Amino acid sequence: MNLDYTDLRALYINCTLTKSPDPSHTQTLIDRSIAIMEAQGVAVDRIRAVDHDIAPGVWPDMRERGWPSDEWPALCDRVMAADILVLGTPIWLGEKSSVCTRVIERLYGNSSVLNEAGQYAYYGRVGGCLITGNEDGIKHCAMNILYSLQHLGYSVPPQADAGWIGEAGPGPSYGDDDGHGGRIGVDNDFTNRNTTFMTWNLLHTARMLKDRGGFPAHGNQRSEWDAGCRFDYPNPEHR
Amino acid sequence: MNLDYTDLRALYINCTLTKSPDPSHTQTLIDRSIAIMEAQGVAVDRIRAVDHDIAPGVWPDMRERGWPSDEWPALCDRVMAADILVLGTPIWLGEKSSVCTRVIERLYGNSSVLNEAGQYAYYGRVGGCLITGNEDGIKHCAMNILYSLQHLGYSVPPQADAGWIGEAGPGPSYGDDDGHGGRIGVDNDFTNRNTTFMTWNLLHTARMLKDRGGFPAHGNQRSEWDAGCRFDYPNPEHR
Amino acid sequence: MNLDYTDLRALYINCTLTKSPDPSHTQTLIDRSIAIMEAQGVAVDRIRAVDHDIAPGVWPDMRERGWPSDEWPALCDRVMAADILVLGTPIWLGEKSSVCTRVIERLYGNSSVLNEAGQYAYYGRVGGCLITGNEDGIKHCAMNILYSLQHLGYSVPPQADAGWIGEAGPGPSYGDDDGHGGRIGVDNDFTNRNTTFMTWNLLHTARMLKDRGGFPAHGNQRSEWDAGCRFDYPNPEHR
Amino acid sequence: MNLDYTDLRALYINCTLTKSPDPSHTQTLIDRSIAIMEAQGVAVDRIRAVDHDIAPGVWPDMRERGWPSDEWPALCDRVMAADILVLGTPIWLGEKSSVCTRVIERLYGNSSVLNEAGQYAYYGRVGGCLITGNEDGIKHCAMNILYSLQHLGYSVPPQADAGWIGEAGPGPSYGDDDGHGGRIGVDNDFTNRNTTFMTWNLLHTARMLKDRGGFPAHGNQRSEWDAGCRFDYPNPEHR
């Protein structure tokens, strides 16, 4: 077993609505996952999406569709350079942020790109998510984000989400001062454990795929399907 | 690369509301995925959940909680014997079936079981889903099912869902006679391609995990976490 | 303004997975809403769905579809007798219970019934929901339940859901002994306020609809639509 | 019964990702609902959100939070001037658009405002939604949008959503030329009927609330709750 992760690259996109340099609760949780990655020598890249001018749309470069500017193409290069992608989002009204939805739309806008094997270009990568809110919605947000990632071609390891929310109702957010010298949520064993397991499961799955030279290419190549290959899929006329 | 899949076992659970021997549209789609698996020599098991007396609850055996009967423990043995689990469900009012929800609840009821490595017992397995309806809801159902599976410990390969729905509004279901000598949906290229890709991606991921001797065990063992191991998770007091 | 509610009838369906006589946390919250209704003289009916033999399916009486027994037709009479319907559900793995999904399927199975005005039979009624869990999922469950109810013909008042969950991770449930002589969640101001507002908004909307003789009948009668009436809907040929 | 709707105001916010003057499929469906409104003399306002500079955040005016510009405060005035609010959105990857999520976040940012009765300021208004996509996701998007609206204080009439999608897989969008002299989807009886019923049910509910002078104020005033009124909510200490 290859236990060296130093050739892996991870990208964390924080989809907070709060722009720099204001503090982000979601970043506080992201940083804890990053600490594990960096302890293993993984090269970690970070994007705070709201700091960038990401145009609306589902095309690779919206400047070609009439938008005066669009930083997505440059951000997309960083997505494609990473073996591991983690989307972090706050919860507002039970839902992931509009910035997170925007990022997913733009990832989707590149989904027709194929790799050399004829697979969707995101194949061979792994994805996870980190969610924070003052109350309710981790699973609702996570199921949509993880679904989107696997739909694009990411592999999703076991327990690939983690998060923190407080008891029902308004209240402090993750990492806030608790008024007693501590910080809200940081001692939550469930959040800490899930964050740790998620991080390691991303590492393990990325390691396996990298050692394997990408996701195995048979039965899943768009180019070959379009050329008529059916990979044992039964012909309905013969049934 | 090991291209032999004959040592793998797959289980398809059809969560239709229709009991045997009445036909199930969902089974029609399931059968097409199974055909690929069997062409590769995979041992395929099938359960139509509604034919079984599965008690409500989130405990491994509800007979110990006052229910007079419960077939789940026997079904659970078949779940644990399978490397690959595919849940199939119809869509009613945009939602997966109550039978599917019941199956997920019972899978969840076994989620505290650990394997010899101290991981959750579902680790090392892979999951996918197949969805049919006459209109609307594949992704909504799939995101919940896939989320539940990864939460339990299943790995989710790229594009691990497939399905068929018709245009908005009531209409025929998958596999129905189209009145012109054909069958509804079976020529849908998108459904056929997704079903094929899902099936192969389940095979590939199961192959990798089986060759690896299960999902790598480090940083994700509940037993070790509970014993105090933290796997590089940063101590908040030191931050 | 008519402030007398004594002619109104409300039905609360508890969709807990726990059968009688075992205690239900969801019932604890339901009872608090019922207390307000009864203080206003509303006739309140209660169903604990898991205690009844409700067959799977989407037809009014599954005994006509091969099931040996089905208590839904009798339960449905109680649904139709009520001006107000509140579904209560626990959360398991972030989702409403299988019992709740079953109840919605069966409500849906009666959705083709029309009233004398030619509207769907559920028109003129109002709906809400109450959700409890030890962590995460109130809004996810509520959005599905309220969507289903409005789709069937129920009116949904403002803030028609309420619930309680604890901080992220396993923990005590609503109404559990807190070990200090109190009970978990019952002092949560947010839960109490939302439960109160929901209850009153159900009362107000039911009052308005009852005083009005049902939901106004124009532009929404299935029978007239099927007879060719278009109620000012523009003819696409003329556009 | 007051059958005059000429004193009502409706606002349709189109949350397409496509900016003016490019055509929007979602607008095509919105226009059909508007035609009914205008035939009844309702004053209809229209916003295409993507044409406006709406800053990220959950505060009423993000210019006070460091953003150089923010058109939301002006748009919000138009929201508050309307008795009826309809959100229209396309579907991308099964989800409502990022523009729609942004609009909901900003609506939420005004949710602490109270009216003279002490209710949330959105009380007394009614909401609905219109969804278009080439495949899958009407109900998933609608359940989130309608949930958000009722959470804010909007009343949701029966069948307050409508939409169009095509069969599973990529394909033409609503209103596209069908190559045979017609337009895709515009003859879909289900879409037409739902759009009509939604529109009329919004009119009826808005009429009732306007005639009633707003949503009845008792048991739902935040100001009174905060002052200690409990409106028959049972005191847990006495139970």
C-alpha cells in the first residue's frame, strides 16, 4: 500500500457569502480538514469564490456569451489541477449558498469535456463537502453537492461530508466565541470525527485512483458510446 | 489490471410498491443493468422489498422491539454478502417510494456495526441507484439514496445513478407498450448510456476495493477514534 | 371577523416509527399544538399511522389490488372530515419516516377525487407539519411534506412548519429527561414560537376558507378544464 | 364574493441565468401566467434578476456591508409593493438557478422586518413558482422555493407551482421551435392546466387576504411573542 500522499493536490472552495477579509465560519471548519491534508504533505489550494467575479451561466467562458468579465476559466484550471475537490458552504434558509450553486453551475458548464480515455474530464478525481450553519440543513446541502459531484464524474468516498449546526433556532455559528473562553462547535465530537473520516477517505480514494492511473476506462467512455459501443448493454430488440 | 469480476456479488433491491407477481416498471430497468453484471460473471441477487415483511424501525431486529415478525435480519445478511448494492425505486409525487425509505431506515439500523478493522461494516462496498417514473424526480430521489449510501459507508462511483422519466404530466411508464410495436423508454439513449456507465463504474470501484482488501483502514476507524486516536485532526486548544 | 373556531376539525397524523404504547417524541410536540387547538374548541382527531395496517400503493383501496387488508380507506374518511391536517414525523438519516412517505402516497392515491365544484377534493383544507429529530433535517422534511400537501390541494399558511432538533451529532430527543429535572427542547423559544404561529395560521386560514364556503371555484376546476374551459389561458396558436 | 382583481399587484421574478436581451425559456412560461393576470386587470411587474447587480449576503442593503453596489434595496421595494410573488427558474443539474438562490437569500435578509401588526412583513402576500428545464427537477425546485416563501410569511395556495420538462436526457427547452411549425411544450395539457390553476389560486388567495385586510393577526405577531404573549401555548412547567 502506497501511504505517501505528497503527490496529491487538493482544492477547497469556500462558498461563503462573506467576502475577504471578513471572517468565514465555514473557513474555520475547512481549515481543520486542510490541516490533516497538509500534515500528509498534500499540496492544498484554496479559493474563496465570492472574492471572484464568476459570471452566471453554464458555458466554460461566459465572456464568449456577452459577459464583460469572467474569472471562472482561471478558477477552472485550478479545479482540473486538483485530485481532490471539497466544496464548503454555509446554510441559509436550509439551503446551500447561491455562491455554491453558482460554482456547481460552472463546474457543470465544463462537463462535456472529455479526457484522453474518452471519459468525462472529472473522472479520476474525488469529492467531498463541508457545511456550517447555525441550525439545520447539513444533510440537505450535502446530498445535493455530493450528487452534483458524482454526476460530473467525481468519485465519492464513504462519509464524504461533515458539518456543524447548533440546536433548532437562531444562535451562534461554528467557531464563534462561546463567552466562556472557548469556541462554539470546535469540541463537537461528531463534527470532528466526520471531518477527520471525510478527509482520510478522500485521501485514500484519491490514492487508489492515482495509483490506478485514473478511473478505469471501460464501459464509461462517452466517445466510445457515441461511436456505437454498448459494453454488454442488452439490445432491447432482442428481449 | 484485474478484469475478472466473477468473484464479485451484487444485490439489486427493487423498492416498487407493486408486489409480485405483478410487473414492475422499475424491474424492467434493473434487469438491463443486471444483464451487464451477469455478462461479466458477477453473482447477482435480487430482492423485491415489498414482497417481504419488513418492520418499521431503526434497530437490527424489530422482533426484539415488540414487532411480531421482521424479515429484515435475513435480508440484511444478503446485503452484507454483496460487494455492490443497487437500490431501485419508482417515483411518486416526486419522491422515492415508502418501501425505499423503509429499506434505508433498516440499513441505517445496522450502521453501528463495525468490521474487523473498526470501520463501519458497510465500508468496502459500492452503491448506486436506478429510478423510474412517468415524470420528474430522478435526481431528487437519486441524491437522497446516494447520500444515504455514502453516509453508511458505501463508496459512490462516478455517475452512479440512472433512470427514465417522460415529459411533464401523466403518461406511460418505462417499458410500457408504446402502441407501435415498441416499448416506452427502452430506446432512450441517455437512460441506456447512464445505466451502462453506472453499472461499469460500480464494477470498477468494487474491483479496486476488493483487490485492495476493503477500503483502506486509517483515519476512519470508529473504534480507534473512540479510543482517542485523532489522525492529525488539529487540537482546537492549540489553535 | 369570525373568531369562533369551534366548528373546525383538525387531524394530526403522527408518522413515528414507534408503535403504541411506546412513547413518541414527535407526539410530545404534536400535543403542544393540539393544546392550542383544543383551547379554541377545535375538534381534534389523532392517528398514529404505524399502529394501522396501511398497504403500500397509490390506489384508494389496495384490497382491490390484491392486498389482504388495508386500513387506509377508513383513515381516509377521517382525513376528509378534517379542515386542518398536520403531519408529524421524526427524522431518520435526514429524511422523513417511511411511515410518513406511505401516508403521503396514500393521500396521493385519492387525488383524482373531485368535489362538487369540480375541484380536487382536498381543496378548501389547510395543512402543516411538525418535525422532531435529534439532529438536522427539519426543513428538508418540511419542504417535502408541505409541497406534497399543496400539490394535493391543501392551502399552506405562512410558517406552516415547526420542529426541534439538537446540535449536530447523536443526542437526546425532544422531550427527553435532561438529567436536571427538565425536559430536552421544551424551553426552546424558536420551537415554541414556530409551533404557536403554525397552529394559529392553520386556524386563521381554515377559518377564512370555511367562511368562504371552500376554496373559490373558478379557474381551478378539473372538470371544467377537461370540458374545454381555459379561463383566459392564452391560446398558443394565437401568439 | 369580490371578483374584481384590479386592485391587486403581482410581481414575477425570472431567475434565468441568461441576461437580456437574449431569450429566456422560463420567461415564455411566465408570460402565459401573466396573460391571465392581465386579462383580470392585475397590475403586473416583471424583474429579470440576472440583469441586476444583486450583491451576495443576507442583509437588507449590502452596501452597508462593504459591497460597492447593490440593486436589491430597490428591487425589494417592488417585492413589498406586490400582493403576489411568483419566482420563475430554470433547472440546472436538477436544481434551481444560482440567481434564484440569490433572490431567496436576499428575501430572507429582509425577514426580520415586521408590519404594523407585529407580523413578519411578508404576511398577507401569496407566492407561487414556475419552473422550466429540458429534463427533470420541477418538484425538487418547487418544493424548495415554496418552502422558502411560506417560511418568510407568504401564503401558498393549492397547486402553486407549474412547469415543463421533457423526457429524460438532453433535449429542446420550453418554447423552442419543434421543427414542424410548432413550439416545444406549449401544447402540454398538464403544464397548461397547472399554470392556469396556479395563477387563479394565487388570485383567489390574494383576493381573500386583501379583503380581510391582511393575514389575520393573532397568535402570529413576533412583537407580541417577544413581549411574552403565548397565545394558549402550553407552559411546559405545568405539564
